[in-house]
Amino acid sequence: MIPTVYLDTNIFIGGAKRPEHHILKDFAIKGRLRLLIGPEGSREIRQQISGLRDKRHKILVPEGKYTFKESAGLLNAIDDEIKSLKKQIGSELLFWKDAKPETPNNTFEGIMATLWTAGLEVASAIDFKGEIGLVSSLQRDFNIKVTDVFHLMHAHSARLNYFLSWDRQLINRAKKVHWLIPRVMTPSEFLKVLER
């Protein structure tokens, strides 16, 4: 069976920076594993860009905080950061392109979309796997950050084999979750598992 491997944002956006990423990419190209990424990664980057745009707007709104010269300098710095993030996204997508990362096929995305648009009552009625409660458990019982919870739930709902991250705190907390389907580890640890 070909292992299914979910990449956390810190790996997907880490691209060519780490040798382990090159090995993962190569294994995926050769068909030794399937790489998956959730929509959360691109959302996180879009949120960073949105935050920078908000920061930019606050500088543009006249409050008398900055001189014209200071405002121009701050705005240029923010614009440069936005351009850099957009460029980074493009280069990361190019790095992983040949590995053909997939999006997990799961019920979680639909449950969350229903929760946000139709409310808890409607979402609970179609939540046959109890995923809303699992989200709460990951946050409340294991103190896992919201963005990480969504990544884990995409992988769990899709019944993927592995969840890879460089975030040691997330890994340690996720390893305590007895019901979590994917094994959570670093890419280095995963490559050692593959060698066995």
C-alpha cells in the first residue's frame, strides 16, 4: 500500500530549503508515497497578506501618526513584504509541482462549511463522524492551535497515514491524541519509518 502523507504548511512552504523535502518530493514522483496538502496552507498565507494590507490601510488612514516620509517608507516596506509572500507562494508551488500534491478527500471541509454558513444545528445533523466534537477536543483537551487543528482534522477525516510537520510542539501534543488516525512526526522521522 502506498502511504498517504499530509504536509503541514511549514513543510509545503519550506520547499527546497530542507533536504528531507527533496527526498519526499522524489518519493512522490516515483510513486512511493502520495503527498497531500489541505486548503489551510494557502489560507494562512492569504491571512498574512490580508494582515499586511490591514496594516497598510491603517497607515493610509490619516491619524497624524506619521509624517509623509515615514508613511511612504512604511508603505513601501509593507508592499515589499506582500510581493515577497506572493513570490514565495509561487516558488513553493513550483517546487512541489512535479510531486503532484493532492487535496484530501474528506467530510471535514463540508462539515465546517456547513457550520459556518448554516450554523451548528444543521452541521451537527450531518456530522455522522462527530468531527465537530473532535475539533473542540483538539483545542480544549490537547491545547492545539486552531490552524493546526484544521490541518490535523483534514488528515484525520481523510484517514491519511501520516501527518508531517516541523512544529515540535504540535507533534508532541498530537501524539497524545489516542483517536487521531495519522501518525504525526517530522519528515526526518518519517523517512526513517520508510527505510524499515
